[in-house]
Amino acid sequence: MNDGSTRTVTVRTLVLSVVAASLVSIGAAFALSYALIGTPEPGPRGPAGEQGPPGIPGTRGARGVAVVEDEEVWRVIEDDPQRLADVVQDYLDPAPADVQAEVETVASDLTTLCSDLSFADALSSEFITCP
């Protein structure tokens, strides 16, 4: 009995009308809050967090050309000679550390020899001074 006074609503029409009403209400709420509140000013920046793991290294850049004045090199060497010495010492043959160790060994051996000679019977009457 359909007398024309009643209309049936399909599920599709019901879902579309609910979605449309929801979108309209969300838009109205957004517009009202923007009109009343506005855009807030950004606050101060917070502290930095932990640093993450290093990334993949990039490709090597193009090789450049350096122009260096001779006088500038000498000025840097004169200002910090120890820096140059630290770099060069590893390439010296023999290395200064090896020479120093050898000198200490020879000095120790000479002190021992001098002590031994002062106790020798043949030199017992001689006055020997040891370093």
C-alpha cells in the first residue's frame, strides 16, 4: 500500500547524508574555532634530542686547487713548531724516539762499565769518577 504519502530512504542515501552532515559540521567547527581562537604564535624552540646514527657518507666532491704563499707556510711553522715536529717525527729514519732509547741504553751501559772498572783489581789504585 503505497499511497504516495510515505517515502522510503535507501541505505545509500542515508550514508551519504550522514557523511555530508559530518563534513559540514567539521568544516563549521573548524571555521568557528579559527574565527574565535585564530592562529597561535609559535613557542620557543625546545632542546635538541639525541643524535641518531650517522648516515651513509656522500660522494666525494671535486678536487680543488689550493694557492699557498711560501711566507705564510713559514709563519705557521714559526708560530707552532711542535705541530710540525709531531707530524715529521714519524717519517724520520731513525725515529727520534728510537735514538733517545739508544742513547739511554748506551748511557746505562757506560755507567755499568765505569762501576765495574772501579772494582777491578788492576785499577784499584786509580781514582775513577763515574757519571
